[in-house]
Amino acid sequence: MSGKKRIWVAITARPSYSRIRSALESLQRREDVELSILCSGSALLDRYGRVIDLIRADGFRVVDELYTFVEGDDLVNMALTMAATTNHTAAALHRGKPDVVVTIADRYETMGTAVAAAYLGIPLIHVQGGEITGNIDEKVRHAITKMADMHFVSTALAGNRVARMGEAPCSIHVTGCPSVDLARESADVSVVDLQAVLDSLGTGAHVDIEQDFLVVMQHPETDAHGESFSQMATVLDAVNQLAIPAVLFWPNVDAGSDGTSKAIRMFRERGGDDKIRFIKNLEGRQFLALLRQSQCLIGNSSVGIRESAYLGVPVVNIGDRQLGRERCNNVIDVACKTDAIFGAVRAQVNHGRYASSTLYGDGFAGDRIAALVAGETPDTRKRFHDV
């Protein structure tokens, strides 16, 4: 192992793994690096799919498990989780002394990773900076950009924004989004095998994925977390009126997730599960294969903006959670109102598949990222670069 570059990648939540998995696979194949995964936050929790089990099953080495998630459904719990992530990550990095740390996207836990690495003087690489969204993620993402020493962005416009924040052009690389790699690879997933996996997971109705069906993925909006229950109830009301079978995924761990989950449970208790399958988590390629088979994605997940553009899947994006992100014509944006959601989904189902777009990448970002990570180590002595 001597002489290899020691790379630690921080995985803090379910979406973080799918966003970086193809790059991890490319790094794992290299003989000049030693790859380790540092897991924390909801990545360790069973009710959010316990993604650490998938990471180990895929053959990656988990260097440490950091129990940083602070229970609760209020904004303060996100701040406390971020602080706990900073504390435990700093201790782990101090013990392990990696050569480089990689952090992904814009979740509040990633702020803890960034602060710990920056103050320990360990070069920090940030994946998916320079994008715009409609909630607290916006602040987190740009703050991490200023702490990071190298930037792997998904689009040219995102790279331009990072440069306008004073980052040196030589530190910015337009790699594409590695989650699009999984979207490309999802074409190889057998529909028969996927049906068997779907039938073995979750609860509710049997959904035949060779017939018409919808995918629903609605997360709480942190800027309006008190409205999570009513927003999810509205989405479910629209889905119920559509009377099309659906696969619904439980929400992520953000403030307001209890309200979202409560609305789902109450809907089920009233007998609303006769056409819906309820799922915690699916392996990344399987999830995107499911999306590829569907007639429409409903909700506010970034997968509707990123991977769905590549797949050409029709999307009804609800509310402001993805406000400002670059999007393709496969997305219809609506307010969280039953009639608006109902009408937009009907229009998307009638439209059918859209042309594939490479706005967020061509499906080979992982190889680019791995080559850059394994290459020159970024300089931590940052100076503001005037454009």
C-alpha cells in the first residue's frame, strides 16, 4: 500500500452515494490510489435505507462509521447534526491523515466534512458546486466552494459561477455529474430482475413495471418545513385522483421529514395503498432503471432535473426546492396544488418520452473525476482570484 495516494470520500446520506458511485468504481480500479469511504449521518440509519450496507456490498472499504445524526424534525437538528459531523469528522481525519478528502453536493452534513478538512489543512475536493437551488442547500453549496481547493462541476454554467466566486480557473473542472453515469448504465438492468427486487421490498400494492406507472419522490422543503405534511398530502391527493399505479419513495432526512412521513402513513391507513408501492431505498442503477420504465416522475428531487434529463423521463417538479437549477424541456414546474399537479402529470403522460440530454453529462464523469483525483494534489493555500 506504500506510496499510494490516500483518498477519503465522505458519504453522509442516501443521495451522496449515487452521486459519486461511478467515480468510486473508477478510483477502485486504479493501482495508484488507496480509496476509503467515511460514512456518517443518515447513511447509517435503517429508516433511510442504510446506504452503508450497499457501499460495503459493492466492495468499498469503509474506514469509519460516524454516528452524527441528531434526532428531531426541527431546523435546529440539522444545525446540531452538522456540528456533530464537524466534530467526529475532524477526529477521524486527524487519526487517519488522508492525502485528499472528497465531499459531495450540498447537504448540511457535507458542511461538517468541509470545515473539518479545511481546518486540518487537508486538500478538499468538492463535487457539484456552482449550482442554484431554492433552499438552505444554496448557502451550504457556495460555502463549501469557498472552503474547497478543487472543484468538479456538472455544467459549464456551474463552473462559471464558481469562477465568479473567486476560485482559480485551474482549480475548476467541468466533469459532468457522475450520477448520470448510473443513468447510462441503468439500461443494462433486467426488467424481470428489477420487478423481483421491487416485489421483495417495501409494502403496498404490486406494481407491474411493464405497464403504465408513476414514480413519486417528494422531500420536505427546509425553507417551509412546517408545511411538509400538507404538501405531501396534496401530492398524494393528486396521485390518488390520477388512478395510475405508482412507486413512492419515503423522504430524505431533512427537517420536515416527519411531517412528510406522517402524511404518507395517514394516506395508507385510509386505504390509499391499493395502487401504490412504498419503498425506502433502491440500489442506484435499479432506481434509475425503474425511472426509465416509468411514465412520469412526480415530486421535488434533483433526480428529476439531472438524471431524468439524460433518460428523457417526463417530470412534474413541485414547488421551489429545485428553483434556479438548469433544466431541460422534460420538466414542468408547478405549485404544490392538487389541480396543478394533476393537470401537469396528465400532460406529461400524454407527451411521453423526451429526447435524451447531456446537459448534466455524457455518462462518463466518473472516469474523469478519478483521473483528476489521482493526479496532482490541490494546493490548500487559497487566494481570491479576480475574474
